[in-house]
Amino acid sequence: MTTFPQHRSTSRRSSPTPVPPTGDHELLQQLLLHDLPARRDPLRPIQLRSHAVYRRDALQGFLVRTWVDRVLFIAELTLFGAMIIVFAYWLIDGYGRDWWRAWWGSASPSGMVVTTPVVIPTPVSPPAAAPHLPALPFTAPELVVEPADYLAPQTHIQPLPKTDPRPQRLRIPAIQLDTPVYEVFVVDGAWQVAEYAAGYHHGTALPGNTGNTVLSGHAGLRGAVFRDLPALKIGDEIFLETGGWSYRYRVRDMRNVWPTQVEVMDPTPTPVLTLITCTNWDTQRLIVIADLIDSRPRS
């Protein structure tokens, strides 16, 4: 039997070569092999503190919120919310109403009592048949006697109502204005301002008569019928219509006055039309004065 020679393995198991320490291992080895450096101040033991105490010590020297800050914060939120509510109410009550009116195309002014009377024709009853009158004692029965005129019943005819002399419509072609006019009064010491229309001041002169006819209107909200009034020029024509007449005026003067300068509404020795509206952020009033040129019946 042939046998193969046994070969001994020359490789021997050896211990792994130590790896030089690096990084944290090197630092740990140095700390273990070397003595710690001496400290002048001894280390104090660790004191466990609550979060509140730690926060107080850490923020010492800074402003810390207290209950006063919370009250002020709530007050600021309340004031901000109230401002939003007031602004929303102003927006809805102002531009919202104008938009709503323009959308629905309503013709009557909101919140205003129309004082222009409506002329209702009086019905005229047909004449009644003449009652049978008995014959007079001295009349022969064979004679036919016609009843006298003064014995026949008379029909009472109602007189036609007169047309309303107060302004009913204002037209200014230069600014493409055509708006109704409603009578306004003094309420609580202040003049009313017509909404979505021009307002005729009660007690001022009627159109065509000697005196000052005063009309006012809004320039911002509620229809803003006098919004373009500043665009008028000297010489522009203004037409004011009543129940049966149309009056033509011509602009003579335009100026700004303070709200206390009420003399612009005083009576005048000639027929004059005065238009009033707000200007300069409602701090002043724009006054337009026009003289009567002519008048003609409305067809």
C-alpha cells in the first residue's frame, strides 16, 4: 500500500496584532494611564433642580411674561376683533348696500320717505236723471211744460289738481347725471341727506320763484349721485324738473366752504339753484351755484 507522506502545516495560529488605539479609544487609554490634572477649585456636587427653577435662573436678567402680559394680550385680541367687526359692518352697510341696490336695480331710495304726492284723479259721477216734477197748480194739463234750468239738477265738477311745484328730477348732461329728487327735512338739528337721490331742502325757494333753491346729495356712498359734481365747469347747464315745468340753470360759481358756513343757503334776490355735497374727506362742502336761464312746460 502506497502511502503519501504527511505534510505538516507550517502555519500556526497566532494572536491578533493589536491595533493602535484611535479616536475615543486613544482618549480613554490616556485617561486611564495618566493622572488627572490637579484643579484649584474642587468640584461641587450636582444639584437637581425643577424646570421652573432652572428656567428662572437661566432667564434671570431678561423680561419674563407675567399675568399682566396675558391680560394685555387678551385685550389686544379683543380690540383687534372689534376693529374687524366694525370694518366689516362699515363695508357691508356702505358698499354692500350700494352693490345690492345696483344688482337688483331698485328704483325707490332705501330708508327715505318719498314725500312727492301722488295725484289721484277724482272720479266724476255721471249726471243723474232729472226727477219727475209735479205740475204747478196754475198750469193747464194739456200744455207740456219744459222744466226750467234752475230746477234741473246740476253736476258738480271737481277742479283738476294742480301740479306739484317741488323738484322731482335733476339732470346735468355735462356729468351724465339723471336722478330723482326727494324732499328732506331737519331731523335732530341736522339736515337729512337723500339716499340714491338728490334731496330738496324743505323751506327753500321753489324752482322758478325768487330765492335760493337748495339741493344736496351724497358723494361717496348711498348712490353717490353728486360724485362727479367737482367735474362741473362754469357755464355748464343744469335742468330741474317739477310736476309740470322744466327749469334750465347755468353754473355761475363753484367753491369749497366749511360745514359751518350755512350762509350759502340764505335766500337770494334772484332765482338761484345751489347744489351741496361733501369734499376733501368730508371736512368741507362743495358748493355749486347756478342762475335760472329759462323755463318751459313739460310735454
